[in-house]
Amino acid sequence: MKKYFVIGAAWTSMAAWVEQGLNLIVFVIIARLIGTEEFGLASMALAFVLFGEVLVRNTLTEGIIERQQIVEGFLEATFTALIGFGLFLFFILAMLSPLAAVIYGQPTVSVLMLAASVTVILIAGGGVSTAILRRNMAFRTLAIRSITGVMVGGVVGIYLAVEGYGAWSVVGQRLAMSAVNSVIAILAAGWWPKRLPTISNFALIGGLGPQIVILRAAILAMLQTPTVVLGVVIGPHAVAVYALTWRFVEVLLTLIVTPIKSVAQSTIAIMRREGMRSDKFFLELTQIIALAGFTSAAGLALIADPVVELTFGPDWRDTVLILPWICLVGAMQSLTDLQESYLMAWDSTRRYVKAVVIEAIACIVFLGIVSSYGIVYAAAAYAFRAILFFPIRTRIALTPENISAGRYVRTLFAPCIIALAMVVVLLLWRAVMLGQMPDIVYLVATVMIGVSIVGAILAFLTPSVWKRLMSFVYSVRQEEVGESLHGE
């Protein structure tokens, strides 16, 4: 199973790196062309639209990946329910758009939100086809789809920005990207409903799918609460600063966590169908994600000054003040994202969903209390929420295969020590060299030092972690050798 996981993760990682690289380029170009105010307006509108997108993306369709067998009528029922759900969310967003404009005090938000809401229907149309590709571990096809969607969306967004459409360039980018992704998924999966589902077919959807809808809603509420609260309390500039800060962290999560998370769910679901235990595999992936997530988040927080200044300019310098807090949130989310995939593969999400819903309510309360004191206090409260609820989430996530808390903590020990050692060295380097050399030279040197420290500790001080990492690589190499010998 490691072989299939590594191959799928390799394709997904490649797509993530290319996709995020292109996205970052497009993001920077559009942000520079339209400015903080227009970008803030687009972020305000998308805060609500993203809620609808997340509810239809990989929610009702998760049962397609988890189920032992796909019975007749299940796919048609899922497709019909998903389209109906997408249309329902679209009309809800359309009705809420005038209210959003009143809440923000920005009339333009209403029409931006209405137009952007079409992405919900587009994503719903390709949902079943995407799930079929994930069940079959067709990650190469999914990778090509993602890259193509980003390229087309980027061209549309930049063209609109150059032509002076302001916030509309962000909306146009997302519409084009969503349309391309859905069309390619449908064509690649080769599936389309051939008949209307019966009433009994809809009963097959119950279980995991509705639970994931609630889970996604709660998670998105937490992610978008800062955008909404800061927009109401402070204004577009604060929203733009938070959006940019979260974008940095989101890129890290997409590059590091998303490839492992999406492939892990499909792999563990197959292991479960074959009657295999997956606890050791889950803990190995936890250690890999923790190592990458902790070191990357800490490194990003330490190089924020030159990155923001060089890339976006002085208008965005407030990003530096809140980035350490948001990086802390991202490091913890890297672990909870994997926990979610593990529980979904085992169809054991009910208690976890309840905990996340409570956490979302706490997030709204915390930010509502402290946001009036400024964006830095809001970011700190956001991080405090993540720290407070992480042990609760973890305790629930370990139940399907009775993994002990001590075993899980031991898995995180080495990544924490490695990340801490890297931070100490980079802080000393920063204290001595920041401002003593050109920013671009300092940035490149800092990244190289950080990577070297992590590599040296892995190779010489934590050989067991290095061996575990290499076991995934060897699984593919051994398979290639076996196929070569078989051919001879």
C-alpha cells in the first residue's frame, strides 16, 4: 500500500507545487494591479461563497471513496442530491448577498457575491466524477485537471485585472477555474447519470456524506470568521491583510498536507476494505506531516519581513505582525487535516464533528470579543482556539483502532525537537544578519540554512525518522526492481 500511496502522493504533490506556484504568481500580479481595497472587497464577497463551495466539494461524495461496494443507483442518487444541494446553496447565497453588503457597509459586495456563487453549481456538477477518480486513485488525471484549471483561471483573472475590472478579476478567476476543473473531471471519469434515481436510492447517501457536510461547514466557519469579523469591526484593509497572511499558510498546507491527506484517505479506505490495520501507517504519515508542517510554518514566520516587502510592497507590512500566530494555526491544522482523512476512511466521524462544531462556536466568540482591540489580538485569539481544542480532536481521532495517546505523542516528539532546533539557529542568524545584506540574499541564505539544519538532524541525530521517511521511497524502488526482474 505504501507503493500506491507514494505514487498517488507524488502526482498530487507535483500538481500542488505547480498549482500553488502558478496561483502565487497570479495572486501577486492581481493583488498588485488592483490594490488592497479592491482585493479586500473580493475577499469579503468570497468569504460567504467559499462556505458554499466547501459544502459541495468532497462532502456528500465521500461515501463513494469509503464504501466497500458501489451498488446500482448510488452514484445517480449522489449526483442528483449534490446538484440539488448546490442549487439550494446558490439561492441561499443570492438571497444573503444584499445582507452581506449591509453588514460590511460595502454595496459592491452584493453583486460580487452573487456572481461568484455560480462556482458552487459548477463544483457540484463535477463532484461525483472527481470522487470516482479519487476512489480509483487516478491522481495523475486529477493533477492534470488542477494545473489546467489554475492556468485558465489565472489567464482570465490577470486579463480582467489589466483591463481595470478590480475586484471582478478575482471573481472571474474563480469562475473560470471551477468550470475547467468540473469539465475535465467529467470527461476523465467517463461517467454521467443515465437515469433518474429512485426514492430508495437516496437512502444510500446517508451516513458519512451528511456528517462531512456538517464538518466542512464548521471548519469553514472557523476559517472565514476572521474575514467576516475583521470586515465588520475594522474594514477592508484588515481583511486584505488577513487574507494575504492566510494565503501564505494555505500555500504551505496545500503543498505539504493536501497531497498526503487526499491520497491517505483513499489508501486507508482500501486497507480497510481489505481487512488490514492502518494505525501504523497513520502514525507514520502523522510524523511526516508534523516534520514538514512544523518546520515549514516556523520557517515562514521567521522570513516574513523580506518576503512581504519584496513580493507585495510596504502597504502589506501588517501581515508580518500576525503571520507567526497564523503559522501556529497552520502547523496544528496540518495534523488535524490528516486526522479527518483517517476518520473519514474509517467512517467514524460523528464525535469528531461534534467537537469541531463546538470549536467553531468558540472561535466566533473569541474573535467577537477581541477583534475590537486590533488585528494582532484577533490573530492571537485565533491561535489560542486551535491550541485549546487540538487535544480534544486528537483524543477522538485515535479511537477507531485504539491508538494510545502516548504512542501519538511519541510520534510528534522528533518533529518538535527538529523544528525547535531550526528555530533557535535561525533566530540567531536573523538577529545578526537581518538588514546586513540585501533582502533577497538574506532570504535565500535563510532558507538554505533551515533546510540544511533539518537535513543534518534527520541524518545524524534522528536516524529512525529518516529510515521511516526512506521506507516510502524504497517501497516504489523495490516494486520497480521486481517488475524489471519479472520482465527479464
